Amino acid sequence: MGTRRRDPIPIHLGANAAGESTGLAVGNQPALYNALVDINGEEILVGRRPGLQPILDLDEADKGIDGLHWWERFSKLVAISNGKGFTMNTYGGGHTDLTGTYFPAGNRVIFADYGDEGSGNLYAADGGVINSISTSAVTEMADADAPQTCKFITVLNKYLLGMKGSSARVYRSEVGAPTDWQSNYFTAEAKDDEVLAIASENMELYLLGQNSLEVWEDTGADSPFARVPGGYVPSGTIAPYTFKYCGEPVNSFVWLDN
């Protein structure tokens, strides 16, 4: 069995430098452990790996974090723990408790930012009713036509979309109205498998099942969503939460295969 080494990396500005990355140095300089080293031509940079130092204690008796989301529009970190919602907008500056406790503790939470129009809220799915998050409160989606057992949500062209658990259906809100659903849905049909995860990227909607991936688009018709011609990949997943989009240089979705 191999052994793990903990070799210090000397850096110019010390382990507590404010910069995102610092140049490597030589000699008896302060050292940084658990670093990410990036070589760019002749330049060598070392960045601090995130997660090594606590920045906030939510005081939830070590219940763990079920969801984290950086809310770019408000420059806030949203955290879900022990069924409760919290926001933080300054490093080490404490947190704000969101009113409302609608998240079952221990369920993974997926977020979708609707943007400035409509309610302007952040939406969250955890296997039950979709929740709406404002800067001060968490509220349950009141429309009974919205999916009631939703694990994944996303936003595309001002539609809020959510999958219905244990089915091939994906539900959509009315355009520009994320709280108005009216039982609108479409069904993944390329394979006889359930939709396990959904995501949107590059103006397309991706439906991942156990045995297939389908690519859909908004056609602008009365029934707006249709599968892209050739939008089918014969590969599914056994781990839907691994379904993530990677930017440059990959520019593609990645996931753990079935």
C-alpha cells in the first residue's frame, strides 16, 4: 500500500496571503500544504485549495450541508442545513437565518436562479415540493400543478423546469411565470427509462436517465419543448448528482456512467 506525503510548497507571500494564487519561491519561505499548482508556460502558480479552513458555523449540531449555492445576483452564499436556509454575504461575517423550514434534513438540494424577471427568486428542489428562496425567506411552491416529488430543477428561456420523481416526465412553468404551472409537461421517450436529472446549458435542455441522455430545445411553438434532431446519447447514469457541465476546455456535460 502506498503512503501519502505532505510536502510543503514554498511561496512568496505566506500561507495567509490575500491573493488567489502566488508565485513559487525558494529558500526558507513560509510553506503552503494541500495546494493546487498550475503551470502556465514558464510561470508556476500555487493556489489555496478551498474547504481546508472553516469560514462559518451554522450552529446546527453538525447536521451537515445539504446544499450550497453562490447567488451571483446578490453576492450571497446560500446554504441549506438541518432543514433550514441561511445566507452569508461577507467572509467570516456571520450568517442570516431565512424564515421557513421546508427542506427535509439530509436531502440533497439543487438550485436554479430565475433571474430578475418574475419573482426574481432562487428556486430549490430536494425531492419534494419546489421551494422558493428570497433574500429573507423560504416558501413552498403553492401551485399543486408543479411537480410534487422534484429532485432537479433548471431555468431555460424564462421557463422554470422540474422533473417528476420516478417518471419520464419533465414539467414546465408558464413562460415568465415561475409560480404558474398548469400541468404542462413533456416526456423523454427515446428509452424506456426514468428521467434522473435535468440541466440546461447553451440554450438546450438535457434529460439524463439510467440508460440514455436526451437533448431538447425551446422551439417557440405552443408546446415549446422538442427533442433536438439527433439529440440522443445511449449512455445513462447510476449517480444523477454527478451530472455536471464543465466549461473550458471541456465544454461538455460529464457524469458517472451506468
